Amino acid sequence: MTKICPQCGNEIQPVDEYCPECGAPTSLLPASNSLAKLKMPTQFKSMNELVEYLYTVDQRLQALEIENRQLRAAVPSKASNVDGKLISQYISHALPQTNLLSPSFLKRAFAVWGHFFVSNLIIGIIVGAIYTCLMMVLFGSLFGSFMQGLPR
């Protein structure tokens, strides 16, 4: 059972992870036999709903094709000749600068600990402020009623 690449139309063997012609990943591609089994969804009550749905899908497809062209233009054209260092430099500019993605275990571990510490600190400050306000209101009202009960 072979797969068909939707990007270039090339036949792909089931064991291939990427299209040998264009390099598109094949992990999400359906088998060619499963395409014949697809039926029209039964949720459409009229032809107008179907036409509106198809128009929406077509608009989304065009937007994704434009985005795909922009992304392909940003990546070097000969991806097979590009070394891993150039790819990692390109990705490092697109992703946030954090040690959560570092290859070093210690850097990743301390990055996770740092995020945990900062989030607990922020939550602790908020809870502490609420607790302090509640205690001031509670003890303020108790102290006020105690002071009113004393003789002058």
C-alpha cells in the first residue's frame, strides 16, 4: 500500500518518513486506499450549507498555501545540503531563548526549577497579600470592638 504526497504527487513507500522528491513529512499522510473510503459528511442539511463549508475550506487552504510559501521562502532552498548547525541557528531565532530546549540535562533541569521557583514566588506573594488583608480586617474589627468595650 503506497502513499501519495499531496505536495508533489509522488508515490511514497509506507516505510518512508519523508517524500524522497520534495522532503515533505509523511507521518500525517493518509494511505491512498483510505482516500477512496472518504464520504461526504452527513451534517449538511442543504446544498447551500455544503457550498458555504467548501468555500470556507477553500479560503483556509489558500491561507495555508500562502503561509507555506512564506515559510519555504524563509528556509534555505537546498535543505538537503544544509548542515544541522545552520538549521539550529535558524530555529533558535524563531523560538524563545530558553534553556528548556538545551541538549544539556543540567541546563534543562535548572531552567525547569527556575520557572517553578518564580511561579511559586509570584503565587506566594499574591496569596500572602490576600492573607495579610484578611487578617488586618479580622483583627482590626476585633481590636475595634475590644477598644469600645473598655471604660474611658
